[in-house]
Amino acid sequence: MEYSDDSSEYCFPQSNVSCIRRTRTRHEYLILYVFFFSISVFTVVVNLLVIISISHFKQLQTPTNLFILSLSVADFLIGGIVMPVESMRSIESCWFWGERLCSFFPAVICILVSASLGHLVFIAVDRYLAVCEPFLYASTMTTRKSVACIVLCWLCSAVYNLLLLNINGNMNNPEKQSSCLGECLLLIDLTWGIVDLVFSFILPCSILFTLYVIIFSVARNQAIAINAQPGRATNNGKLVMSNSSERKAAKTLGIVIFIYLMCWIPYYISILTQDSTSAAVHVLSWLMYMNSFMNPLIYALFYPWFKVSVRYIVTFKILDTSSSHFQLLPK
């Protein structure tokens, strides 16, 4: 950070060790605050609709949808906690919340981000079993096991990131995170940065890619086999319909994962090739956060149940005492 003789440009004018505060015109402040506020509110609202839908309607409480529910919780928290704080820091170019929150806030971001990727890995495994091992999936995958996987995902994300940040001095040495008052940096040693890159991105993404290559290959072969044997399809209509449904779900969740990677790969490339405080890294970090409001848009486009459940919610039919048993999906 640089220093300025003009105290009006300081984050904390009363301090002689304050960082510089970037000044903007009134119109720039208005446009930026409205823009970031709109993104944050939209992210919170749409993910809340997903959370309410799956939590309330019994028919939607399948093992796969429980993973989507928990993923939406992570996206909801990103929209409600991370985006407002990051947007104000982006606009004001200052950290106003003190050393303690500077130590705590990166942990929140890292845990939510790791949990999101962990959920995508579990979803990929779920879809792999449903498409490639349908009989095994039907007999072994239960809501209780999904809940156990979700708890494991959140627990591992919390433990891993808290240990990583603590080892690198982010949790117990806050003065290292700023060179002047009003700055908050995430400090990761180069060696630990490489370790984190492998375990937090490369390995999970490799698993995702491998599983979905297998899933789409198997789904394609199943579709060819069904089309080649119309008589068999007629005699096993329910099984064919089930397989078709699983393939459609796998395709939709494959799109979710593809969008996730498109939002995250540029960010990881930027932090490997540029300084972590550069403008490019900052802009691409917002592309990363934007993924949290894109997921519900994908659900709205590809999941009929989401459109139906939202209609029940906004028309207050959800207040009906029997609404939790409404049929949102064809039997």
C-alpha cells in the first residue's frame, strides 16, 4: 500500500499508518453499490427458494436433492456474507472491520468454497452410481447416507481450511495480514499454496472430469441400446423411464459442474501467474463468487420441479397445511 498527504484519501484519516482509500465520484459509488447489492440480494433470494423448496416438499427430498440443498446453503451464505463484505471492500478499497474479522473472514470464504466443490464431487459420485450402477444405487443410496456425506463434507472443509490458515499465520498472527491500517490479505506460503492447489482444486476437478466422462459414455451407450431394442423398452417401461430420468439429471448437474469450472479455472490461473493483490485476481474472484447465483438459474432452466415449487412459494400456497405433500413431479 502507498501513503498520501491528503488525509481525505486515507481509510482511517485519524491514523498515520492508514492505507490509501481510492476516491470515486458520487455516481460511481451509486452505480457500484447498486450493482453489487443487486447481485448479493439475487443470490440470497434464489438460493433461499431452492432451500425452501427442497426442505418443505417431501417429494423433493431425494438423496441427490439433499446434496443440491446443502450446496445452495453454501451459495446462500456466500451471497449473504461474502458478497456484501467483498463488495464494500472492492468499492471502498479498504478493510473497515478490524484485525479479528480479518483473521476470521478468509476462513469463512475458504470453508464455503471448499464445501461447494466437495458437494459437487459427492453429486458426481451420486450420479455415477445412479447411471452406471442403477441397481446398486437403488438398494444402497438413502437419504441418511446423503446426510452423512453432507456432514462429512462440511466437517472436512472446516477442519482442512482452519488448519491451513492457522499454519500460515492467518488465524493467530493478524498483524502479518496488513502492511497498513485498512488492509486485509490472505497469506499462504508457496509450498502450502501448491499443496492447497492440488487438494482443493486439481484433485477434485480431476475426479469430477473422470466421473462425468464415464457417466456420459455409459448414458450414451444405454440410449443406443434402448433405441435398438424397442420391444425390451416396452416391457421394462419403468426401468427405461428411470434410466432416462437419471441421464437427464446427470446432464443438468454436469452443466452445473461445467459452469463451476469455468468460473474457477480463470481465478486459479490468475493467482498462479500474477500477484494476489492484482486487479485481475480481484476481478476474477468475483467471477468465482458469481457462480453462487448461476446455479439456481440452471435449476430454473432444467428442473421442472423448481419452477413448480417457486410458483407455490410466491403464491403462498406453501402455507397450506398439506402443501408439503404436494406432487411436484409426475409419478
